[in-house]
Amino acid sequence: MASSRRGWVWLLAGLVFALLAALLAMAAVEARVQQAAGEPAARPGAAEAKAAVVVAALHIPVTHAITEADVSLKEFPVNLIPDGAATSIEQVVGKVSMADIYPGEIILLLRLAEPDVRAENVAFTMPQDKVLFALPPDDLMSRIDLLRAGDVIDILFSLTPKAEMMGAGAGGSGEESEQPLGDPMFTTDALQAQHITAIVVEAPASAGTAAQATGQRVAQEAMGAARPQAILLALAPQDALILKYFRDAGGKMDIVLRHRQSEELFDVRSVNYDYIKDRYGLQQAAPAIGR
């Protein structure tokens, strides 16, 4: 009997040890399964690292000089950010877009151009149906270091036409002669809502030998003491002819500055002496007829 009991004890002990071994093996397998399942879950976490880039806050049309109101910073997963993306507002403000950029689109530096003509950016960025007109800065507004590329301006002209040539001369001689027109001068808003494409200025004397050799540079930022040489406007060909006519006819030009977002065409009347006389109740002066 004692021998039989010892046999049962050893059998039970063997079963206990086998059960413990099975439990330990199952625990080890479960740990490995959990470890294997946890490793892939860590990879997406690393891929979700984010960084801030510059995006368009609204539609930025081609040739538009970008302002702070046009853009904002937004975070994207690092693996979704394209190479060359702008990472700060300062990198894009003042640059000109070389293509349409739409709201929410990441702004790429390679799609932006400096607002100058040294790298031929103006010829590339201006619309194909426009021509570039160099307007001499003869007026006061152009000389006081206030205008910048991207500004919206109106161009005013005052012009005194020459006296008309009449067919009948004095005494019925039949020869052409000039007849006085009294005061034919008029002032008109020749062109409205024009965007300044660029401003050409003379390089300061301290800019170095290379700058003195070229004599000019194009700037959109503050021009400092540099003297403006020309205001560049991308115009419709007909508008360019209008400006050329007024200048060739001896007209006196003045530029007026608008709000940057103002592109309304104002309904204005050309001003001459009759307009002034009617508005201020002046008496009609008898024209001086030559004898």
C-alpha cells in the first residue's frame, strides 16, 4: 500500500509540474505576441511627427505680391510636407507668385519670384496679354519714397492741346492759321487701378563697384536713399498707347495711391475751365481773340 501511495504522489507531482510548465510556456508566447503587436503600433506614432509650413489663406493669383494677410502657418505630418515648402511667413511676404496658389495649398519657394527684373522675373510672371511700360517718375509721389511694387495707383494727366489749325486765314487769304482756344487745358484720370509691377532705382554710391557699373537695381522693399529711375507697369497694349500719347503731347503726370485692395473703377469727370466755372460759379471770361 505504501508503494502504491508513493506512485500516486509522484504522478500528481508530475502533473503539477507539467501544468506549471504549460502555463509558463503560454505566458512566454503571450508576451512575444504582445511585443510583436506593439512594434508596428510604434511606427505610426513616429510618422505622425508634425511641422509648421506656410499655406495660402486665400486665392493668390499669378504675379500677386504676397502680403501677410494672404498666408498663414499650418501643421502637417512631416512625411506629407514636400521639399522646398516655406516654413516661415517672412520667407514669402513680398515675393511674387509665378502661378495661381489656392486656399490651403502649401506654398513652395520655387513657385515664388523676387519682384525684380534682374532675373527676368517680370517678363516671366506678367500676363501674356500685357506689355511692360516704364513710366518716368516725374511727379512728386514717385520721388518721396512711398510707392512700392504691388501698390495700386491711378495716373492723372493735365494736358493743354495746341491751338487748332483753321483753313481760312485772316482777310480770307485761304492760308491755314492758328486760332486761339481760350483755356483748353483739361485734367483727366488717364488710367485707374493699375498695379505697380516693380520700381527701378539707382544703386546708392555705397553699394560697391559692381553696383556702380550696372547703375541700377530693382527693389520692392524700402529704397532708402536710392533715387527712382522708372515705375514699371504691366499694361494692356491700348493703355500703354494712352500713356505714351499723353507724355508725347507734353502732358503733366501725377500719381495717386489707392488702398492695396481697391480695384474699383471710379466714375469721374475730366476737369477743364468750364467744369471749374460751373462748379464755383465763375463768370465766363471773354476769349482773347488775336488780331
